[in-house]
Amino acid sequence: MAWFVLIFLLLGSFFFSGTETAVTAVSRPLLHEQAKRGNKWAAKLLDLKKDPAQVLGTLLFGNNVVNIAFTAISTGLMVEMFGPNYGVLISTFVVSIIVLIFAEILPKTYAVSNTLPMALQSTPVLAGLVWLLRPVVNGLNWLSTKTMKLLPKATPVDDPDEQLKAEIRGALAMQGNNVLSQEKGMLKSVLDLDEVSVGDIKMHRSKVVSLNSNMPIEEVIQFVMQTPYSRIPVYQGRRDNIVGILHTKSVMKMMPIFYGHRHKLNLMDYCTKPWYVLNTTSLLDQLVAFKKKREHFAIVVNEYGDWEGILTLEDLLEEIVGDISDETDKLEESIFQWERTPSGGYLLDGATTIRDINRHFHWELSDENAATLAGYVMYYLERIPNKGQVFEINGWTFVIHEKHRNQLTKIEIIPPPL
């Protein structure tokens, strides 16, 4: 009879150890998804996990009770069979091996490999035990709480939001490179939205197409018909004095008047007021602002109010989903450009952003101090290098292939050897 009791206690220890591991490790989002599909035990387990101290206390109490009982009964049997001296020694050795293998290693290994199934299968018994042992566990938890007050206070943890983001990043990093690689990239980009500023992804003003407010209307119409852009900044006097934004749809409204009473047309009557945003604004804040103001286009300025470039909603979304090109985009402007060199490096435009480079090649170049490849090189060298110069930064080799005035236009990157 005693041997059957020992087997029953060993199975109980298997249950408590495995359930503790499975219930602790199972993902709440996964349980939530299972509950939405109608799994009642997933919903029940979610409800139980709202009070983790009660669940953990029940499992620990049950596990200790069955382990102590198993040890006491097995020791009694060994003493009866081999005498008090050898019986205790044999019991200590044998019971330790049995408990370690069948009540710790096996159940926890199984629970790690089958987390969700074991958690759901254990829920009916666990729910009953939580209800049955609630008075005992409440008493133990009260005693633990009082004892905790005697211990030194722990140092404050990091910001909960940042901690959650770190956990999500870690979960993504743990997955293989071939597992949902596209979705992983998007999720990482979403997490980085509040760490990247508008100034990092803006289109520099040197590349912005704009219109003079004094340009004749016929030239404006011809210009708009040839440009691939839907919104064009309009300046007055100096190019950095933006006074309006012309939408190509507004040009269509000009057409009937242009052919009948062109002298009545005033370009500024068809322009919207420019919207200025600070270059240090985070992409997350800017995305929310675009949605709130129902805008797709913003003028980027620095802290002194100087025009630095433009930002569109499409630019921002490309930070999440990658390049978005349509039939009006030039192929060389819409595709990430690079060339493989004989030395095993990669030849890139100096204006290519570090974020695009990292995303495309799965590298981890720092973009904290510079947004573009040229800026990265000049930041670390603290000067503007000349064509043909070769230098090393943090193990990476950089070669200047082309330079136009003070702009580094072509740079080769040679990754460090593996």
C-alpha cells in the first residue's frame, strides 16, 4: 500500500512542478487569443493569472506537501528494510535522485517543450486547488508580506513601458532570422518610432522640388504636370521662405478659370498654409499629429526656425514597412542602391541613412550621432576626409570613393571579418 502512495505522491509532485513552469511561462497574449476562439480553460487560466501570488502559493504549497510526504514515507520504508543506520543513508541518496529526475527535471523539461498544452490541461485541477486551498495560501501570503517588510527595499525598476519594449525586442531577437522576418522588421521599426526623430528621415531641402510664387500660371501648370509629386512647397523671394503648399488637385481647379479668365488667377489662392514641425519631434508623435490634423505633408525646421527639409506621411510609413514605390517613382530613387566591390565591401551613396543600411544588411551601425553614412564617417573622424582615404571605425573599414566639394557622395563599407 505504501508503494502506491509513493507513486501517487510522485505523480503529484510531477503535476505541481510541471504546472508551475507551464503556468508561469505561458504567454498572456497567446491565452487571450485562445480565449477569443472559445477555449474556456484559456479564459479560466487568464482569470487565475490575475492573482499570481494565489496561483504560485497554491502550487508551491502543494509541491512541498507531496515532496515532504514522499520523503517521510520513503525514509520509513528504507529504515524498516535496512535498519536505522543504512536506511536513512540509502533513503537520502535514492529519494534525492528520484525527486530530482521525476519531480523536477522531467516535469519542467516537458512543461518548457509543451507550455500551452500543459498549462491548459492543468487548469481544471489548478482551479479546484486554488479554491480549496485559498484560506491556507492567504495565510501564507500574509506571513510572507509581513516578512518582506523586514528585508531591504529593492531598487526601483526601469520605466515599465521601456521594460515591456525590451521584452518584446528580446522575444523578436530570440526568433530565427527566417521566422516571419518581414513581420519582425516591421515590429522592430514600430518599437523604434519614439526613438527616431523627424530630422533623421526628412528629405533634405537640397532635394526638395519647389515653386516660386511669382511664376506665371501657365508655367506652374506645365511644371505640375511633369512632376511626380502631389504636394509642392511654394516659396516667395528666397527658397527657404515657404509661404504655401500646392496640391496637384488644386491645379485641376485652376484649369477652367485659366482658359477663360487667367488674369484672375492667383497661385496663393490655391495653396494651403504650410505646417512646420521641429526636427527633434519623434516619429511616433509625428504620426499621431499627422492623423490628428489629417495632414500628409510637413515642413521640417530646426530650433532656430530654419528650413531643413520636408516630411511626408509616406516617408514615415516607409520607416515601418520599407520602401513604398508607385508608378510615378523613379526606379533609382525608390530602391535601396548599393554595389558589391572587388574587396568584398559595399559601395553606397553618402546620403543613405544608417537606419536603411542596418535594415537592409541586418547590421548594427550606431545612428545615435549621425543620420546618414556621410554624417557617420565625419562624426567619428571629426573632419571631412578626402577622396581615396581609407580608415577604420569600430572594426569597420570605410573607403571614400567620391567627394563633391564638402559632400561625401560615394563611400565603401567593408564589414569586419567574421
